[in-house]
Amino acid sequence: QLQLEESGGGLVQPGGSLRLSCAASGAPLDYYVIGWFRQAPGKEREVVSCINGADGGTRYADSVQGRFTVSKDNALNTVSLQMSGLQPEDTGVYYCHAAYVGNTYWGHGTQVTVSS
């Protein structure tokens, strides 16, 4: 059973940076598509970025393209999301998600707050 745990959230000023990590246990991420989602207060959960564990292919939402970078560390079995140029609209709970052959898994989320 795959388990995911996010870390790295916090309070940052506009224009600042944060690095989120998603640590996986129970199975290697090699065969999963791993996504980062976020949910702002009063809004629906939305996908931010994803990475294919098999070939490393990445995709980004238009709103974060050029500011966020997703990467995978095979040795640590983690996926990271480097966020820069953060703006108040990036505030929300960030969730790690993994999917493989119809099975999906979620982490519990980590709070990111962008405020001066």
C-alpha cells in the first residue's frame, strides 16, 4: 500500500520561494504518475503539476508554468515541487497524489500561505 507524506509548506512573502516534498513509502514511484494539487479556501482542488515516474515527463498548469518545477528523486523515492515567484493566489493546501492502473493515493496535504 503506497503512502504519501507532504512536507515543506509554510508562510512566505510574495515573490518568495518554497520547496515541497512528497515522500513515498510502501512502493517505488517508478510506475506512478505523481501529481501536485492545491486547494484554496472556498475553491475546488486543482492540479498544479505532474510527473511521470517512468519517463520523467512533466506537465504544469498555465498559472504556474515557468515558476514551479517538479522533480523526482529515485534514490529517496520522493517527488519535489520547487516553487518560486510565489503570489497570494498560490495560497492553499498542497496535496501529493499518485495514480497507477486505476489506483489512486493522496497525502494529507501541507499548507502554503503567501502573504506580506
